Amino acid sequence: MAVPKETIWELDPHGRAKHEILRRYLGAWFPILNSYRDRILYVDGFCGPGRYKGGEPGSPIIALEVAKNHRRTLKGELLFWFIDERADRIEHLKSELSTMQLPSHFKVHPEIGRFDEKFIPVLSQLKAKRKQLAPTFAFIDPFGFSGIPFGLISQFLKQPSCEAFITFMVDAINRWLEHPNPEIGQHIVEVFGTQEALTIANGPGDRVANLRVLYQKQLQTVAKFVRYFEMRDIHDRIQYYLFFASNNELGHLKMKDAMWKVSPEGEFHFSDKTDPNQLVLLENEPTPTLERILVQRFEGQRTTGDDITRFVEDQTAFIGKHKTAALKQLETNKQIQVEPIKTDGKKRKGKTYPDDSIITFMR
């Protein structure tokens, strides 16, 4: 969508899906961190006015509503830091916040300014004092590619228990990639944290895909789990990518759960393409795709249910129920053999694939 100039604007289908992912993920993230930490932080780096023209809540209101209305009472100190460089939008957000009754342990700080200019000093001060940031989820949702230097993202993700959900506006970057203004070129370099970004303009292959691969590679230098999803329009053109970066295995699984529970309404394509050879449309039946991936990975091998679980959870777009469905179908098709006795010496229950089961993939 075009960058809105007004204070509030219409919510588009892509934004609706993105916010539903955010809502579902925070519903899992807040209680997990709150169960063993007495202070957690939610940062919204491009928070906007808090509500859309149609009355739909924006990301700041969504975060507060999820925390306030969670079925588990959240304790300790919950900090919410909302940042936007437009004063009119922060004022509108403040007016929305004034209508909400929030618990006393919710500390809400709406602030005018650029995300990078506000957040970098905080991280620098913590580093100088050899202190750590509280467990933090950062929602980084710019309209373009301004204000998200990779140096900031890297420094943030090196903090323990910190995760980022980033809107990566690849279409905008691609359009500006060959701009003659050297300042714009340098700005793109800052986004990626490497001069390599500029070489993509005249390099081989799909420029958009190459930009995505480079950004993913950069994130993987500081995050164990990096998942991205394509947001495409009805003409199958990529609008942007949603990147999730975390060093927490459970957080990664919860984000995948959230992704699969969002139901697109046919106005766009919502897909995962973490494997460059596999496009996974989240609205389609996933079992056949995962069957092919598992056969390709384990063909001719004798392995365990645990190895398969680790592979599916850590290296694919799929979740546990997809793994079970795929293994059932592979067993029915006699493409795998599952031994009746598990590694613990006990009998395996039919059509189940626990971590201690022994599975052979046929050639």
C-alpha cells in the first residue's frame, strides 16, 4: 500500500493478517515470559495512531488488550513502549489510551521520535553498564525501510530473551536500489549491514529473492531461528516479507502456530518459502508438501521420531499436527516402516510417532 499521509487510515487485508499473527503470538509470549520473569517489555517501533478509520485496533491497542484480557493473570511489571515519529499519531494514540482501564503494573510509554534514535541509546547504555535488557518482543513495522539499521537489529537480538517481528519492505528497497543518490545507497547498506546489498542491483537472478536471501543470512548471524513469510497481492506480486527472528525454540514454535491459525480471505497470498525450493501456501492442505520434504531429507535412513520432530520444528514451516499427518500417510503408502518396539523397550501404539519411535524411510 502507499504510505499514508493522514493521521489514521484504512486497514488493508495484509495488515489485518499481520495483526492477527501479532495478537495470537503475544497471547502465547506474554504468559511464557511472565511465568519466570517479573519484568517484560513490548516495543512497538512504528506504532501509529492506535486505531484505523474503520475502528479496528492498531498494534499498540492489540498488545495491551491481549495482556489485559489474557485468561492467565499476568503479574510483575509489563512495560509497553510505543514509538512513532509523527506527533499527530502519538497524540491520537494517547487519546485512545486514555479510554482504557489498565492494571497498575502496566507501564505505558508513548513517545514521539524515530525508532532507531530512541532505541540505540538504550542498548548502548546497557552495554556500557554491562547490563541486560528485560525480555523483549519488538514489533518493527515501517512503511518503508527507514529507521531499521541492521546494527540496531543485531545489537538487540544479541540480548538474551529478545525477539523481533519485522516488516521487511522488499518492494520499496528494490525500487530504490539503483538510485543515483549515494546517500540512499548508503541507507540501504545500513539496512542490511553490508555493502553486498548494492551488488544485487546488477547481479544474476531474481533481485527481490536475492534481497530476501541476504537479509535472512544477516539475521541468521545473530538469531538461531529466522522464519520469513511472503505477503503477495492477488497478482502474485510480493508486497513485503514478515521476518521473525529469535534464539528461543519455544518462541519459534509459537510463532509458527500463530501463522498457521491466520486464515487469509482470498485477497492475497500468505506463504512460507524458507526453503528456496518449496513454496508453502498456508491456506492449502500441507500434508503432501511435508511428505515430499520428509522423504527428501530422510530417504534410506533409519531414524527416530525425535530427529524428525527436530527437523520439522526447527527447519520447516510446519508444526506437530502436520508431521503426524504426513507420517500417517507415508506409513499407509508403505514409504516408511515404523518398528513395533520403541527405543525405551515399550510397544508403540499404532499410527502414533512419538519421539522414541524408530522409523525407516524406504528407498
